[in-house]
Amino acid sequence: MEAAHQTELIIVTPKAAEKVTEFMKQEGKDTLFLRVYVTGGGCSGLSYGMGFEEKSEEDDMVLEQQGIKILVDSYSQRYLKGANIDYIDSLMGSGFKINNPNVTKSCSCGHSFSAE
């Protein structure tokens, strides 16, 4: 498990951190890690995923932002460097939004992307 300076990889907005904390409380645990990852799939080849985990794995980078402990596996690190995670709440829907400077092309579905 490697510790990282939080500005090197992912930035979590206060609104996103608030929602993550809210979801953790709904799970009944406030000591969970938030895993953010990239996996193969979708129209453009890659897609994002997020979920809660109770412990980190050996190849995880552990970040702490806004009181949230974040896990990023070694595969996902190159795709998420400089990414910003926000929570959008609008009439058209609400959810987490990842703004990623590494994206070279994204699909109209809004869930998949390609990166160099």
C-alpha cells in the first residue's frame, strides 16, 4: 500500500465528499474506503467504477481527501491522474461526475471513454 500526495492523482470536491459520507452512513460504516477504478468496457473501451471496501490491497494507492480515504489500484492510476470527482444534483438527474484531463474521446452515453 502506497501513500500519495492527494493533488497528484484525484481531487474530490466538497459536494462529492459529502455524498460519499452520506452513503457510508447508509451502509452503517464510517470507516470504509472509497475505491475509484477504471475497467475495460463500454463504447469507447474504458469505463469508471466506484464502490466501498473495508480494506486496501497491496497494489493500492491510498489517498485522503475531505476526510474520505480513497483507494486506486495500480492499473487505474495512469488513467485517473489529475481527475476531479464531483457530485451533480440537477433536474436532469444526480450522480457522481468524473472530470478527467486524460480522456481523449468519450462516448455519447457518458459512461465510457478512451485515453492515451
